[in-house]
Amino acid sequence: MSKYNWDEKHIITFPEEKVALSTKDLHVYYGKNESIKGIDMQFEKNKITALIGPSGSGKSTYLRSLNRMNDTIDIAKVTGQILYRGIDVNRPEINVYEMRKHIGMVFQRPNPFAKSIYRNITFAQNVQELRTRKSLMKL
Ligand SMILES: Nc1ncnc2c1ncn2[C@@H]1O[C@H](COP(=O)(O)OP(=O)(O)OP(=O)(O)O)[C@@H](O)[C@H]1O
Ligand SMILES: [Mg+2]
């Protein structure tokens, strides 16, 4: 087997028009603990990217930062840039609810709201005010 330099950084970059989402020098701290230490990464449009790493290495922390779910953790602090189509999602004027329509997460385990399963399943339609069967038929 040829010698492999594990210390060498292998960063693949794509032309700007092929990038859906990217992070630049992203750091995430929980209090004094720095869990994410300056990640530069690009996610290519229309492709699936896998993040692999040992338990506790920061995969979930990194993913949570992409649509600002770390905002809800009091001790979490995020620095650096997260760019979605060139827009920094951490800009204060960003409406996080609108942004999350573009950058969502499918969780490992289903986490229903404290409502009936029926109301969970029909939640999105209700939010969109498609309450009646008639309006659903128009789709
Ligand atoms: N809410 C939190 N408060 C404080 N520390 C946290 C919090 N969430 C994660 N951490 C710490 O941040 C580090 C990274 O954790 P994270 O859950 O992101 O790892 P992971 O790669 O997703 O692990 P796993 O493979 O087990 O899911 C760990 O040291 C963890 O203890
Ligand atoms: Mg995890």
C-alpha cells in the first residue's frame, strides 16, 4: 500500500454556482468548550454529502448550526460564516422560520408535537390554512 499522508488536508472546492451551502471558519462553543474548531466546508447542490466521525466529535453540533438551531441553547456561541446561496444565515435580520423552510433537518428519531398523531400529520396543511377538504382538492 502506498504511503498516505493523514495530516494533509483534502479540501474539495466547487465553483460558486455549484455550492448550495457553505461554512467558513465556523466555530461553536458550549460555554468554554470549543466543539467545532473552524470548519470550512461546501455542500454541493443536488448532491448528498455524508458527515462521518466518532461519537462526540461534533457532527450534530455542526448540523444544528446550519439552520441556527443552536440559537436555542443558552450556552452555545457560534462564530464564522454559514452561507446559504451566498447569504449569511446568522445575519440578525434573517427570519429564522423562513430560512428553515430552505434548510431543514430530518431527525434520527421522530419527535411528534404533544398533539394527536392526526394533528401532527395535518399540522403543515393547517399552518398553510388548507383546512377544508375543498381547498385540499384544489392542489
Ligand atoms: N447542549 C450541549 N451543551 C453542552 N455541550 C454539548 C451540547 N451538545 C453537545 N455538546 C458537546 O459537544 C461535543 C460534540 O457533541 P455532538 O453531539 O455534536 O457530537 P456528535 O458527533 O453528534 O456525536 P454522536 O455521534 O454521538 O451523535 C460533545 O463533547 C458534547 O458533549
Ligand atoms: Mg449526533
